Amino acid sequence: MAKIVFKHPESLKENIFHYCPGCGHSIVHRLVAEVIDEMGIRGITIGVPPAGCAVLAYNYFDVDMIEALHGRGPAMATAIKRCLPDRVVFSYQGDGDLAAIGIAESFHAANRGENFSVIFINNAVYGMTGGQMAPTTMLNQRSTTTPAGRKQSVDGYPVKVSEIFSRLDGAAYVERCAVSSPAGVNKTKKAIRKAFQCQLDGLGFSLVEVLSLCPTNWKLSSVDSCKYIDEVMSKVFPPGVYKDLTGKTGKTAEARP
Amino acid sequence: MIIKTIFSGFGGQGVMMMGTSLAQSAMSKGCHVTYLPAYGAEMRGGTANCTVAVSDEEIASPVASEPNYLVVMNQPALFTFQNRVTAGGSILINSSIVEASPSRQDITTFYIPCTDMAQELGNSRAANIVMMGAFVRQSDIVPPEIYLKTLETIMGSRKKALADINRRAFAAGYEYVQK
Amino acid sequence: MNKVLMSGNNVIGEAAIRAGCRFYAGYPITPQNELTEYMAEHMRNAEGGIFIQSESEVAAINMIAGASAAGVRVMTSSSGPGISLKQEGISSMAAQELPGIIVNIMRGGPGLGNILPSQGDYFQATRGGGHGDYRTIVFAPGSGQELADLTMDAFDLADKYRTPAMILADGMMGQMMEPVIFKKPKPRQYPEKFMLRGAGGGKSKFIRGLLLDPVDSEAHNWKLARKYEVISENETRFEEHRLDDAKLVIVAYGTAARIAKGAIKRLRSHDMKIGLFRPITLWPFPEMRLRTLSATVKNFLVFEMSTGQMLEDVRLALQGYADIEFHGRPGGAVPTPAELANVIARVYEQKD
Ligand SMILES: Cc1ncc(C[n+]2csc(CCOP(=O)(O)OP(=O)(O)O)c2C)c(N)n1
Ligand code: SF4
Ligand SMILES: [Mg+2]
């Protein structure tokens, strides 16, 4: 009997991704779906896709999903999880979505320790609208709204989401990964699994930041995009575990008034 | 007299540039023009198209109900737009890439192997300019000198070698279609 | 002045900078990204020009309110969802009598909708959009040239009446390229007494929006209302196209009016006596002129890229003095002139 080494995750529909070739969204979608399959939670999972390139995620994930307005995913996810505490709820957000227009909703969901997970795709640009500056765009990085490169004096500094959110008392688990290498992909998958487990254990807010490639707007090949993540992005946004309360015993969720 | 043309093909084939260069040159000839691109999600799928209207009087609608010309740079473009062309209109096809032919009898079709021709000239990316050579001759909307002059302005400060290839590509397309 | 071929989004940006706009804040959204990008590239080169890519549309509108208070000519732009987010700020600018230009390059709605051309934001634009008893001057340009001219005029009127003004166009107007000539802008006339620049040695000023005292509040509302009346009397604009012998008049604005003109051209060649009435200001709506027309024309057809919004203003204007038919294509659908011509011809023949 042949051993199956590759199969289509059950939590992914058969539809063909609309993402550009080499796009990091495709990779992360697959990882999330594999985790859902492996944890056996397809039937109790509800996802909240953003306005961003992943806006059509409901075409790919075979779980219940409701599209949120730009940046408001964490508010929707908060409410869904509060109404259905035994479900697994995740919002899926880009850097513009989470750290620009939706920073208030994300920040306060984390600060309240809402018991859902955020899958945060950091590709350092606004992908969907055609490559404008994102909050995570790095200094001197060119974008269509920073034609001469991002300047600290007028555009400010790149926002370091994992560093900031890990400082909030409501956050239970925050990790930054990168999908630029096989090892990074494996780490990302583990992190997503841990985030979902954190939620099942009622520990509170979890966030997995993924350094993700956007070959189209970076105007690089997929291979060079991976190099860019490893050599440039990872220096500004170092991967690693920024907060982890999952090892601690006792359910913090119950301890909260 | 108003003449509307749809240019259509893959993103990256320079389809939009074909449209803007026609609009720009017709404007410098003194005509009224509109250039209307398809944008956004329509382009994510990898296709690109635009409509150019040229007229000696004010242009009412930039939307083309029945274009006089359809320029087809890839196969899907032919199927999407061939039925829109006005009876008696013309379709110009990049026959290096497009294998099918129009199913209509009431139009004139020109087959120009522009990708191959551009390759022979040393730059397959000039296929759109080869096509513009054929188009300018067939359509008679702008004189070739005006078109070429406009093209040079658009290309601006870019390399001289490129300008040279463009001129030769244009001439090749222009010669290819007999009037 | 030379003709230049530019996309509508870029025309608005260029016209604004020429008109002396020196502060722009915006947030990306299709189909107006080219305008934000144009300002990113050119505002920083204009003397004293400030461009900020804000963190949201909410921030953008409040940024222009601040810059306006500081005495600078200001503009922001967006589409659909972003314009909705700006409404609280627009209401506040109307209340605080702060001039500023808001550009809405309409896309299909409701909700995220789509990014195609639409005219579904007519109610939002003309009815105030935000809360409270206020109006916004709304221009609906119908060509690249008008985008240039009306953008400049909008700055002048916003200053003159100390009120926010809106340019209401759609994805097609924003993306389409047409030749334009930029006219010479008028010098700005905006008294320093309305600007907050620090009291210096003189009396300090404040600009407020909260009026807890009902007497003050009512007085302020009446003052605004009188201003809106003056605007209605003096600033209403429209275009009449082939109305002289028309038996049926199409009422349409912006892109829809362009398509209607194409359709009319076709039908006129078949001897059908059809004309176009095109409101250029949607607020104030050219109500009186339309009512006058109903003395001679008895049949109107309203055409919009929506399910029927301006239709209500036409009904109010005609007050039952004429028959009104409607044709609409919502959600990003743009009919061709041929399609519209068929609809118009059917109505025309019924009425004939
Ligand atoms: C209120 C509002 N403003 C703007 C937009 C337009 N918009 C859609 S997605 C997006 C940004 C996408 O960037 P990001 O969140 O980084 O996601 P990516 O596409 O890069 O994955 C914007 C500005 C919108 N849909 N709603
Ligand atoms: S634009 Fe970038 S983020 Fe969007 S699908 Fe393409 S590669 Fe992915
Ligand atoms: Mg992004």
C-alpha cells in the first residue's frame, strides 16, 4: 500500500486560489486548513476574513465564515466568540487591516483578552489596493504612496505588532513567524495550532504574525521575495515567541471577573 | 465621425499603452478622445483591456456599444469581445498567440503574427508596437508620423535602443498589412 | 495653456494643487487610489504642500478639519466604505463651518460592494450623509474638463460659504483619460479671522461644535439654514442638451449623462425628439429649472446607475406636472448607449 504524502486538506474547498503566483496568503491558508483538519475542529470553527487580498477567503476555507469590514474583524470575532464560547473563532487580517484602520479594534480585543485567534499577514504593503504604504512598510521601502521610500519624518516608523500586542495583559500567546522557508512554514503551522489550542483552553487572546510574501507589489520573483523576508524583513521584524502563557496551568478565562 | 477601438490581451503585453498612445496621438492631431481602461479586480485575473474613442466632435459616451475595431492580443480577448464589434468593423489578431479565428462573417479580420515578428526584431515585448503599426495603417485614425512622434514622447527619456526597436517594430507591422 | 491627457483621478489632484490645496490626507481605496498616489507624489513637491497617508478615513477627515482650521486649503478623497466613515467628520465640518473638499469616486455598494462605477451614493451625498441638519455642496462632473474646472470652483465655494463641498464622481470618471486644459485659478479669498493661528497679542478665538444651550443651538442651525438658502439661490448649476424641440427629456448626471448623450445621439438620427437635462450641482438640485421645463415638456425619464435616488428629487421638482419614467442599473453595472437607447425608444414610442 502506498503511503499518502500529500492530500488536499478537507477544510479547504477545491476552488483555485485567486492569489498571485507565490503569494504568502496561499501558503498560510493551507496551513490554517491543515491545522483545522488535524485538530478535528472543522465543524466548530468560524472564520472572519478581512477587506484585503484575503477578502475571498470564504471561497477557500470550508468552514463558516463572515467577511468583515476593513479593520473591524476583531470586533466581529469578539461578538461571535462571546455568543458562541465553545466554537473556535479566528480573524484573518492584513497589516493595513490590523495595524492601520483596525488598530483600535485589534488593540482592544487583545486588551480585553478576547478568547479568539488572529492570523496576521504582514506583507509590508497594501496588497489589494495596489502596493501603497502599510503601517509595516519599512523605512526607505518604496511603495506607491512613498515613491521615494518611507521616510520617518513624514511617514513614521514601521509598526511592530507582535512586540506591542505582547505587552497587553489580555494577550496570552503572540508569536511571529515567516513563510519564507520550509522550516519557517513548519514553525508557522505549529504556531497556528498553538493559537487555536490556546483558545480551546480558554486562555485568552492569541495572535500569530506571519511575515508573508507579496511578489506582485514588491516587484520581486518568489525566490527573491523569500530572500527579502529572510535578509531584510526579519531584521526589522524578528521572528520569535513574544508571549506564551499556554504552559501555565489554570484557566485564566475563568479567573477573569 | 467617431471611431471606437477596444484593445485587449494579457496584463504585461502593453495593451493599456496601445490605448494611451493612440489616444495621445489622436489628441495631438486635434481630435476629441477618451481612453477608458478596465481596472481593478478585472485585471487581477491577468487580462487587460481598454476602449479608445476618437472623434472630430465632442464625444458623448466613452463606453463602446459597438466598436469599429477590436485589437486582440490573446485568445480570451477574442471570445470576450468579438460579438461586440459593429457589422462591417475589423478585428486585428495577434496570430502568434491566438489560434482561433472569429466566428463572424460580417467583419474583416487581419492576422498579424506580431509576437513572432517582434522576436525577429530582437525584442518580443515590442509585439504591441508591431500591432500598432498594422492598426495605424488599417484604421487611418492618425498619420504614422504623428503616432511615432507621440510614441517617442511617451517613451521619453528611456533608452535610444528601445526607440529604435519601436520604430522598426512599427514599420514591420505597418508594412505587413496591405491596404 | 496646453491640453493634457490625464485620468480623472489625476485631474482632480492636479486641479487641487493648482487651486492652492496644500494639505491632503487620504487612505487607499479603489477606484480612487491614483488620486491618493498623485498627491503622494506631487503634494510633497508643491511649496508648503503636506501629504499624509492617514491610518483610516476617520483620521483623514479629522486631519483636513484641523488643517482647515489652521487656514490651509484642504482635500481628502475616498470611495464607498471610506466615505461612510468620513460622515461624522463632514457633519462636524459643516457645524464648525470649516471649508474643505471631499472627493467621492463612487463604487458599487452597499457594504464593501465592488469597485466598479456606480451612483449609489446620491442620497448619502445630497442628504447630508452624517447626522444633523446640514447640507454639503455636491458637484457631479461629467467630463475630465469638468473635473478640473469644478474641483477649482469647489475650493472657491467652500471658502466663500465656509462649508465642506463634495466632488461626486464614479470609478469610470476617475479612471477615464480625457484631454483637459487647466484654467487659471482665482486667488484665494478667505479672511484670516476664520483661521486659528495663535492669538499672538490679540484676542483668542475658538471653534466649537457642541452647543448645549438650546437657544444657541437653534440660532446656529438657523444661521446654517440661511446660508444653505443663499447657496441654493446662487450656486445651482445644470446643463441642457437638445431641449429646444424635445418631447422626452432624460434626466441624468455624471457618467450616466455621458451614456445618455450617446443614446440620444443615436435616437436623434432616427428623428426622435429627445433631450437631456443634466444637474451639475446635485445639492443644490436645479429644482426650479426642472419645474419650469415641465410647462413645455410632459415626459421625463430619469436614468441613474442606482435603483433610483435622484429620481426622488426629480419627483419633488416636477410635483406631478409631468410623467416620470425610470431606468437604473445598480451595483457597478454600466449600460452601453445602445442598451439605454432601446429603453428610451420604448418609452418614447409609448408616449408618442
Ligand atoms: C473603509 C475602507 N477603506 C478602504 C478600503 C480599501 N481597502 C481594501 S483592502 C485594503 C488594504 C489591504 O491591505 P492589507 O490589510 O495589508 O491586506 P493585504 O491585501 O496586503 O493582504 C484597503 C485599503 C476598504 N475596503 N474599506
Ligand atoms: S497582491 Fe500581493 S498579497 Fe495580494 S494576492 Fe498578489 S501577491 Fe498576494
Ligand atoms: Mg498587507
